[in-house]
Amino acid sequence: MRMNSIPQKTYFFSENEEAFQAGPVDFREPVAHLVEIIFHKFKHLLPQNRDAHILLKPNCNNDLHPLLGNATDLRILKSVVNGLKERGYQHIVIADGPNIGTYRKQINVFSRLGIRSLCRHTGVRLVDLNQAPSVRVDLFTDTVAIPEILFESDFVISLPKFKTHAEAVVSFAMKNLIGCVCGVDKRKVHNDLPANIAALNKEIPVHLIIGDGLIVMEGNGPGDGQPFFAGMLLAGTDSFWLDGVAARLTGFDPHRIPAWQNASTMQRASEKQLASLMAIQPAFQLVPAPARGFWVRFLDHPGLAAIRDKTRFLHSQHRARTFLYRLGLLQDVYSQDNSRIDRLVFYQHRCDACRLCEAVCPLGSPPCSPSHDPSACLRCLSCWWICPHDAIAIQGKPGYILEHRNRFSQRLKRLRDQMLKSHTAWNN
């Protein structure tokens, strides 16, 4: 597909507020093309000074692979970094603060997601916002630590992932900024999640948003849902309007999203603007997250925080978390059994040339490709996750990855089918 044939749509809400959609597209369309369209659309926003310090804030909530619908796709990160470098920008930082569960267990989310390898490959700096020097910022309910680097950067690009959320209904541009709160202070944000999300978006400067709608999550998100191939990117400068557009495109009413509804009181949106938003027709209908049960809400109540902290040595054990997960009281089970990927092995006799691995590889050269360079491979395992015939195998120690594979194997089968059907439909 030629770049200028990619479906594009601009939603205007006022002279200075718009949201831009690139896609949906065939899964084989290079993500770099979508990102380039967005950069061209918003070229007037980029800093004039090529020595500007640019911070990229992806969603690295936990260690679930991006193909499972939880984290920002590595293809987007790489394309954004390359697009900036091609325009002469050299001072680029990728920064996020993964969630409290991984933080407490000292799980290296950046390594597990392949972001650390991507930073080495592209020559950009990686900053863990959970550990960064910070300043105190007042939110609606509490004062929290926010890393100084967010305020010191000349240009901040937010790279959220769209997913359903059991507590927030959906997670996208507005909620992405919770990753900017240091460490355990994230828990304070949940004392009034909608109001504190709105406050974060008021306090933290974001100049451009490029939202990941390639593979989203539906159902029991953000940690235990179903990946869904949507095949699009959304971009804009206002998280409120971008969240509204994303909600409409995925079949949600933004007025039923607590953080969006809270922020709408500060936006003072006109009836005409809201009518324009609600007129957007859904591209598909995602399955919402199930309502949180009584026991989940009770055990997660802020008033029980002290008890949870004192008993953490019990309920943080892997067996205990696995038991609670099976009871439906937890979404995430974090394993400290790290992996060690020595290399990836390709079995040609199992390959049916579906090219799924080529499409999802951030470098575009999986082990089956003649251009594959083992020394350059990010070991992100995108090719291993997506291959329907186990034609790619891990040599080394899989560790925690096998637990993830067991949980999501059937869900991945549906994702593969969706991606292959999108190619058939797009080319008929």
C-alpha cells in the first residue's frame, strides 16, 4: 500500500483542538509509514532547535509483551525515534515508571519488554521514572513525586496504549501519565482516580500524543484481557479530545469514562464540540472490562492500605498471587524468574510464509528473513510470540515467559486470525 493511500481522518473540535487518525490498515503496512504521516501532519509543533531535549513517554505498565495489548508497541517507539533522528534531533530520552507491583518486586520491565535493547540499538537514553530525581506536585487528593526530567525536557511526546480497564473503563492518553508518578506514590493517585488523572494532565506538559491503536486490549484489562487487532494510530495535542475520539472509535461512550467526565468540567467543552465527538461512528466494538466484584473493591479499598502493607510478605508470594489470580481477585501474577535469551532458532520446515513475524518485528528482520542479523536482534520475542507454527524457538532460559505463554496462548490464536483476515479483507 502506498503511504498516501492509508486511510486518514481528522476530527476538528475547535481551531486549536483536533485528533488525527491513521488507519485502520493491513497488518503488513510498515508502522513507520503511519508514524511518518503523523510527523508530517504535526510538523509545525516540533522544536525549531535541533538541540532540543525530547522525552518519549510510552506505556510500560507491566511486563506483558506489547502484542498482548498492554504496552506500547516497539515498532512505534523505534519509528518515532528514527523519525526524530532523521529530522536532526539527537537528545532523545525514553522514560516511564512501570506499575507498583513490578516496582516492589524489582522486575526489570524495560528489559522484559525489549525497550532496553531498543535504546541500545537506537542510541537513546533510558530513564526509569520510578527512580528519577523528583519534585512534589499537588494533585486533587494528595501530593506526589513527579520526576524533574518531565518539566526540564523541551518537548514531551506521550505514546499511550489503548486498552480496557477494570477501574478506569479505558486507559489511553490521559491515564498514560500515571506512569509519570514515582514509585509507590502511584497508589495515592487511586484515592480518587478520575480527579487525580485530570490533575496529572493539567500539571505535566505534553506537546504531542501518538497513541498506539495497533494491537489494543479488550475485556479484563489492563492486565488480563484479550489482544485485538485494530491497526491504527491516533495523534493529537489534547489528551481529553484524543481519549474521546478513541472511546468513540472503539464503541465506548466517553461520558461513561470517569476520568474523561471529570476532565470535561475543566475543559468547558461546548455542546457543538461534544456533538461533533458523539457523531463519530465506531470502527469496532471492544468488549468492556467486567465490573470489579465486591471482594476486589473491598480488598483494594484505600482504608485497608496499612493492613495490605503489613501482610505483604504473605500475599506478595508467587503462590499466593497465583491463587488470588485464579479466584479472580488479581489480574497480574508477577514472576521473578528472569529469562535469558541466547538466540532464536528458525525451523524452516515449520514455516508457512504467513509473514506475521516480519510484520511485528521492530527491525523488520526476524530469524526467517535473509537480512536477519543475530547480533542486532533485540531479543524482544515478537516473532516468537506471533508465529502460529512454532517455527521460531528460544535457545536459553525462558523463565517467566512460559507462564505468560500459558496464560495467553489461546488469546494469541485469535489475534493471529484477526491479523491474517485483515490482510485478506484489505486486498480483496
